Amino acid sequence: MSSWIPEPSALEGAFRPFAELWGVRHGAMDTASLFFLGLIRWAAIVQFCPFLGGRLVPGPVKIGLSMVMAWFTTPWLSQQLAVPLDLTYLAWWLAAIHEIWVGLLIGLGSSLIFFAANMGGQFLDSVRGTTSANILVPQLQIQTSLLGDFYLQLFVVLYILVGGHIWFLSAVIDSYRLFPPTGLFPQAAVVNDAFIKMTGAMFGIMIKTVAPALLVLILLDVILGVANRMAPQMDVFFMGMALKPTVGLLVIALSIYALLEITPEFWRTFHEWMGGWLYGAGKA
């Protein structure tokens, strides 16, 4: 063996003091495998999670955040898994695919409630007649209406303010116990059922988010319709184009405090759903 390549025994001996400080039980190569497997899951989550930056954050920053989280996760994984790992080349790649799949499920699942807020804003803009002005959502890299982006960013800020990101990070760490890198894939039936149920819940969240402004705009449409019947010479169409965007924004501003009162219900629904399918798919 070349002199610049350390012997396995020498490598393990040099790594042992560092392993004790780090809190890992495995050897150098097994620890490296655990670190990179943890990194894969965190990278998939950070890529899609809106309140962790999503696609807005530059790639090097996302990789750096994923590496930091994987660094703290590796000792926990080392305490949970057998020593040594005894992973073959094929088994390691299967574990990597497992980590990508679990990370995608958690990352996409974490974005559903924010998609609901975005849907509510888009629906309200369609009622206001202002869907012609679209902007790019930085975290998701999708086109949406002005209010769609407003509600999505508002939900992200509110979720972080109530400490929801702390709960989410703890749920991700707990997912390593439910779905260890060398374990089974999440049960497809449980995951499918959970995501279908959350899709239905998204419509309820969407309607509750924009309900005050939506009701006022519907009432305004009724008033304009009655006015058109009473005075056909009035140009109700152009009056509505001027009134509805202004009235909609006014009602949104006045109802923002009411929205703050009901958002804890949204977070509770989201947390119960996320915890439900994680634990359900992990124990099934």
C-alpha cells in the first residue's frame, strides 16, 4: 500500500479520539457512511421546505445547512444502529435512495399548508379580477398572483414566529428513528391515504384564510348586479373593475387580526397530520 494512504488500523486509531468527542460508536468508514446518508435526507428536505428557504437559497448555502444538520444527526444515528454497519456497495445505494425518498416526502409534506395559503390568495385574486399580474414565488420557483405570494410569505413568517420550525426540525430528527437509513421504506398505503386527506384539508384552510374578503366581494357583486338591474345605463363592469380590487385589499387589511387568531388551528392541523403519517408509516 502506498505510504500516503493510511492503513485501516491506523485510520481507526486516529479517528477514535475524535469519535469519542463527537459521540459516535462506529468506525471511521461507517461514520462517514452515516454522515452522508443523513446529509442526503436533509438536502432533500431543505430543497423543498418553504420556511427553510426552498429554492430561494443558493445551492452552497443549502448544502452547508444540510451538512450542519447531518453533523448533529450522525451521533444520534450512531447510537441507534448496529456496530458495525456491514453495508455492501448495493446496500449503501439502496439506503441512499431510501433517504432521498423519505426526504422528499417530508419536504413536500411540509409545503402543503403553504400551498393552501397560496391557493387562497390566487382564488381571491381571481374573484377580484387581478390575476393578470403574476409574480415569482422565490422559495418554490412558481408563478402565482400577488395575493397568492402575500399569503404564502405571511404563513411562512407566522409559522417561524410561533416556533413551528423547531417542532419541524425535531420531527425530522425523530424520523430517523422511525425510518432509519438501513430500514424499510415508508408504507405506501399509509402515505397515500395521509396525503389525500391533507389535500382535502388544504381546501378548508384555503377558504378560512380568505373567507372575510371573499364574502365581502360576493356581496359587492350582488350589489352591483342589483344596481345594474335598477339602472341599466350604469357601466357596472368597469365600476366593478375599480371597486373590487380596492375593497378586497381594504377587507384583507381589516381582517388580518382575525387571521392571526385562527392560524394556530392551521398549525395544529398540520402538525397532527405530519406526525400522524410519520408515526403511522413508521409503525405500519
